[in-house]
Amino acid sequence: MNVYELTKAKRDGQRLTQEQIEFLVDGFTQGTIPDYQFSAFLMAVYFQGMDSQEITALTMAMMNSGKVFDLSDIPGPKIDKHSTGGVGDKVSLILAPLVAACGVKVPMVSGRGLGHTGGTLDKLEAIPGFRTDLTFARFRKNLKDVGVAMMGQTSELAPADRKMYALRDVTATVDSIPLIAASIMSKKLAEGIDGLVLDVKTGNGAFMTRLADARRLARTMIAIGGSRGGSPARKSGTVPGQRTTAGTVPGFRGENSGTVPRMGKKVSALITRMDQPLGRATGNAVEVVETIEALKGECPDDLKTVTLALGQEMLMMGLGISRREGLNRLSSAWDDGSALERFRMMVRAQGGDERVIADCSRLPQARFRIPVKSRHSGFLSRIDTLRIGMLAVRLGAGRMRTDDKIDPAVGFRFLRKLGDVAGRGDVLAEVLANDRLLGKQVAAELAECYTLGAVKPRRQGMIVERIG
């Protein structure tokens, strides 16, 4: 096969076969296809898109570029959760031990923060000694003994995704639904899970700001993971493809009648709102503090709503129980301390200092707390969540490039949420900084992220809809 001809075919809107996509992915992963040629292919996908057959083939090729975990000998259902990312999203830290306390195994391969979205691994590593670079053997042992294990992507797990993501980052092809979906699902399906619950966020702090785009991404990922069987891959060669895209999302061309063999996994999705930071903290150590406080019973309403809704999906999927029964079990595990104890067990099993649970001062502490004061009076009617996420990066809580260093101690604490009333000079938030001058500069800009009005905004539910 010829890389040039395949790139040209995709550029012209033609459909590639499973064999052709495997050739491209394998060649790029092994280094026989150079970056400049694969960049052209990614750009062709960005503009011309892929149909469901091509997206599934791409996912399978990326998944099979490395090892696929086999967890079948570990008793019990294995269900994971994935979030498309947001500001203040520490749901996984609460949800994973909570669901494990209810009898579902939670194998979770998580990522680091990039851009305005935080990363689960960065938050966990704010706990002194906590290891996320687990071997597969340790991952399996923790999953079996504790019921939950959280680790980072290894060099053996979907290596094609690691190389492709780095190239997407520098070629402006990150926001393509086929590439997003294949990236997420190749890693998750390589975990050896039985099912996956997706938290697809929408709003001004989400990657998918438009609801229609969030729906398309959710449906694409569900189609990859959920379907069984289908017709075999076609022989080498291309057939004309549609050239129009659905909506404004780069790269989605809708369903087609043919399918390649798929994964047969249970997959569902919740679309959740991200129009303000989730909970009352953004950062790393400060989000661990909020996690511990939440598991002890002091959890902000929005954070608890999203956590319980995702937990219900995971228990329904793993145990076959009703939504109501799932809520009852989750509430009991939360209230009786079982979820907190499971969190403690996970921290201990992964080398972390479990004393932080009783004494949060053992976590990294920022030197300065700088108040962010309201410049007007009224009801808090809008929050520029994306800008808040980028300010957190500027402060040192996140990264713009994968090799950037972060400061685990810095971040924000939010004292008021959408709909709350504030007077001129009231404190809206706090900046936690290790550089006083930078902290003051960020605090001044953070104040600009809040819009206050005379009319109280209508309260909107956190769960927009369920798909799957």
C-alpha cells in the first residue's frame, strides 16, 4: 500500500478499509511512516471525516498497537468511567472508591491535565507517595484486593494513541470527533473492561461547548464499544464517501450500513453540564481536599449529583439492578463510610500517605491565599469557566504541553456559584498561590470571569440527558 495514495483518497472524501487504516496506524507506530506524512493524513481526516466503520477500524488498530489487558480471571464485573474533561472535575476520585464499595470492580486508566482541563493523575499524585505508574501485575493485584485501581497509560497500552495525540496537538487536529473517539475508546477498551460509562460534558467550560456536538461524540463512542459483529473488512481499495459533515463538528460523517467487527462492550453516556467549575475547588491538592471532605459527607450539590448519576449507571451496568436500587446502595456506601474506607485502601495500596485523610495539612500547601472580590452587586449569572481553567494553568496548576511541570499546591477555591447573590466587595473566590505577584495578577483576571445581573438565573440541572 502507498501512504500518499491513501492520504489522497481520504483528502478526496473516499472511505478507507480496515486493512488500509491498520496499515497507516501500524506504520506510524513503528516509525516507517514519518510524522510529516501522517500529519497530512490527520488533516485529511479532520476535514473529510470518517464514517462509523472507519472510526471503529481506527479504534481497533490503535487498541491493538499494544497489549490488551485480560482481567477475566478477576471475579466480578469490571466497569470504568471516562470524562471528556472539565474544570474542577474530581468526580473519578470520589466515584471509583464509591462504586467499588458497592461491589463493582473499577479498573481506571486515567490521564493528566492538558490545557484548561485538569487530570486525575495529577490530583492523585498530590498525595505524598501516591504512585500512578503501576505495573500491570500491581494494577491487577490492587483491583482484585481493593476493588479499584487507578493508573496512567503505560508504554504498552495503545502506544499508537500516545504518538498520535502528540501529533494532533501540534497539527491543530485535536477537535475531530473520529480522532477524539478513537483516542478515548482505544485506551478504555484495552483495559479489559466489561463496560464503560461516559461523562460527556457540554457548556462554556467543556471541550464540546455545543450540546449537539456532545451528543455526536457520545453516540460515536457508544457505537464503537457497544455493537457486536458485522460484516468482515472490505478488500483493499476505496469507495466514494460522502463529503458533507454533520453539524459543525470536524470529522463526523454519520452512520453507514456496513460495520467491521466491534467490541461488544456495554457503553452508555451521560451528558453533564460544565458552565461553572464543578464543586468548589480547582487545582490538584485542593481537589484532593474536596474529595476527602466530600467522602466524609460535605459534598457540594452539583458534584454529588454528577457522581451519583454516574454511579447509578455503573451499578446498573455491572450488577443489573434498577436505578433506584443503585442510588440506595451508593447512598448507603457514602453515608456509612464504606466509600471513604475504600479510598483509604486505594491510597495505601498505591503507596500514598493515608494520613492525609485525617489531616489534609499533609498535602502540599500554597503560601498565599488571595481573595477575589466582586466588582458589582447582583446575582451571579455567568461564569467564564474556560478562562478560569486557563488561569489555573497560568498559576501552575495545569499544563499547556505534556512535559510542563505543575505545582500541586496552587489552585482556586470558589465561595459562590451560579445563582448566588453577591454585594460589591464580597469575596467570590480565593487564589492559592506560591508566587504573591502572580497570584494577585491571576486574582484580578479571575474577577473578570464573573458576571452579575439584577435577575436570578434559572437553575439548570446538572444531568442534561442520558444516551445509550
